[in-house]
Amino acid sequence: MVNVSVDTTIASLKLAKKSEQQTQQVITVELETSVEDEESNPADAWLPITESRKGNSFTSASHLLCSGIGIRTLLLPIAFLPLGWLWGTVCLSIAFCWQLYTTWLLVNLHESPSGFRYSRYLHLSIVAFGEKLGKLLAIFPTMYLSGGTCVLYIITGGQALESFYQVICWDDIECNSRSLRGTEWFLMFICLAILVAQFFPNLDSLAHISLIGSITAVAYCSLIWIFSIITKVRPDQEDPWEAKISGLDRICNVLNGLGIIALAFRGHNVVLEIQGTMPTNKKHQSHEPMWRGVSISYLLISLCLYPLAIVGYWTYENMANSINILVPFHKFYWNNTSKYIVGTIYLIAMINFLCAFQIYAMPVFDNLERLYTSTKNKPCPGWLRSGIRILFGGLTYCIAMAFPFLASLGEFMGAIALPLSLAYPCFMWVSMKKPRRYSKMWCLNIGLGCSGMVFSILLVAASLRSLATNGLDANFFNPM
């Protein structure tokens, strides 16, 4: 299915690459005045990603912030356990700068000097690495990070709904007895998510939803670290955290900690798509407002992640958890906090999951609608768009119901897709911009790209060993 949708753009992408290498003449249209910009394929104006070109710095910042603070952000304090104060902060800073740099690369690769725009990560990969290698490298991580992230949002969103209900009931036994089953909470979340999706036909129209998602992301991250300080819960233990851990286990825990930090930053697979919602012209290209949006969003992301990681580690540096370092830290102190505060955090987090779901689902909607537009050569009718969203919701719900333990595999699956954010943009820059061999930019990008690939391989190995050591509760078709 993916191959069919990609093939319709291969010819135009090859033409763009040829133009880049030769004379940098205009492939499609001169970008003279405004541009509800047109790419070489007119059918792109019918698709959800590129249908509307009315975005700006504010909307891009909202999209990036909503999609950039992910589920794994709450695990940052756990990442500091094997690393400690100093190295945890240093590694978080390195990961932050690395991710910001590769985002800068993608923003500047989005639009070629000839005016051709690569509004989808897969298309940029094909131009940079060639048709076969580009598909091989990009299809799985982009599809996993879009569809797979939506599945994870269903699982965590359903669990947040269930936890919110339990908080409301608190000690009321009769109320708790009427609670829904895990699959029913999942179903409630996906029904809400698809209902919201029906009202927003394209990515640009999601700006208000992304703004709500951004506010709620900042809110629940801030509430967690603020109330960590207020409650001052610091669990005691008889033995040091790593007292019974072998040398190899300690190395794996360090690698897992680094993996949590690297995977806390999200959204590289939708950066090009978000930039694709912006207008462009010869004087004011899209990378200018997009970079302002990136700067704003990353500033706010840093203000969320650093306090959450540092305060969370301060709260749990003596936590007895020598086996599984991926336990969300908030479970340990919410029993000492008001149920209204706990319920508010669950509710805010659930709203954020609903909003972020829309952004990650949009590339999938775009790809499915491309199948229709490339075959019929006309826009998707409204009833079919609604059907595609319902179909996607049903598919992701079935996956979430069948594999409710996927969140436990998040680090392993994330490590496989990690090169998409840490390595591929660097190699794309070298391939497309062709900096002089052994120049500063060439060495920087080759060095970072190779380091990203090596780190991904090490993290996959560490994740597999942790799964082999700790086991996996593969509760098929049995959400807890």
C-alpha cells in the first residue's frame, strides 16, 4: 500500500534531484508572489498534509510542542538513576542540542533552491538516498512512528481514562465495581480521537487542537515536578539502588538511561509535514517562520524536560528499583497527594494524548488518501475521508487491544527508529547539499550520522538484554 502511494511521486522527485545536481532551474512553478505553494504534483493540493498553506510560526510552534513532548517524557527521572546528577544533565543537554541540530537540517532541506518542496519525510529520503534505499530506510520508521505512536496513545490514553475514573471513585467500592474493562477504556479513547479527527480535514486545520495539546503538555509536566517538590516524597531503601547489579547490568542500565533521554524528544517524522503547511515565496521562504516556530517550541520543551528530569531524580535518587528502571516515577507519590490534583493531572494528560494523536495520525491519513487521488485523479470525497479515519481508528484499536504490552517494548522499537532523528538528517544534508569533503560541515554531519547509527545499534542490544533479563508480560488481548 505504501509502495503504491510513493510510486506516484517518484518521477517528480527524480526530476527534482536532477535539477538540484545540474542547473537549479525551476521544476514546477516560479515562486514569485505568494504561494499557496504548488509542488510538482498538483494532486498534493488534495491531500491532508499539503491541502492548506496558511501556517505560520505560531501554528508550527503549537504543532511541534504538542508532538514533541511524548509519553516517554515521564521516564526522564528514571534515566537519571544510572547516570547521576552530572552525567544525566550533560547527556540530556547533548541530546537536546543534537535533536535541535537535526531539526534545523530538516527545516533547511524542506525547500530546495529551485523551489521544490519535500513535505513528507519519505519523499526527502528518496531524493537523498535514491528510490530503493530511501524507501528501505524511511518507510518502516515513519510508518511506525505515525501508526505505532497512535497505538501507544490509545493504550496510555485508555489507561489515563481508567485511572481518572478510579481517582474519582477513590475508596468507593461500589463505584469501582462499575469500572469498564481495559478494552472498553481503549475503545472510549479511540472513539473520542476519531470523533475529533472528523472535524479537521488537514494538518493546518489542527492548529487550535495543537494549541490545546501544547498547553496541556506543559501543564501536566509542570504539575508533576511542582508537586514532587511540594509532597517531598523520597522513598527510603535498605540497600543502594545498584548494590546488587552486575557490571554488565550496570552498562545496560546506562545505555537504557541514554535511550530514554534520546527517545524523550519526538516529532522528527512530522517536521517536514508541519513545514508543508506554510506558504512560501522567493523573498520569504518557509524555513524562516518554521525555524522561529522550532526555536519557540524547543525553548518550552526544555523548560518542561529539565525540571521534570532533575526534580524527579531528586525525589527518587534512593528509589529501590534494581530490576526495571522504566517504571513511571509518579506512581510512587500520588497516594500522598489530593485526589483532585491527581485526577486533574490524569485528565490533562488524556487531553494531551487526544491532541497529539491527531498530529501523528495525519501522515497516515495523507498516505491512504493518496491511494485514492493517484487512482481517480480527483480529491477524496468527504464520506471517504470519514471512512478512512474510522478504518484507521478501528485498525489501531485492534492492535492496541491485541498487544496492550507494546508500551513495554517502546525503548526497543524506538531504538530501531532512532536513526530517523539522529542520523538520517545528517546523511541527507551531505547527500543533497554536498559540502566539501572533510570540511567542517561534512565532518560534523558524517560524525553525528555514524554516531547515531552506532548508538541505535547499542540501544537495541541493551533493550533486548533488558527484556531477556526482566521478562515481558505479554498479555495478549488482556489489557490490565
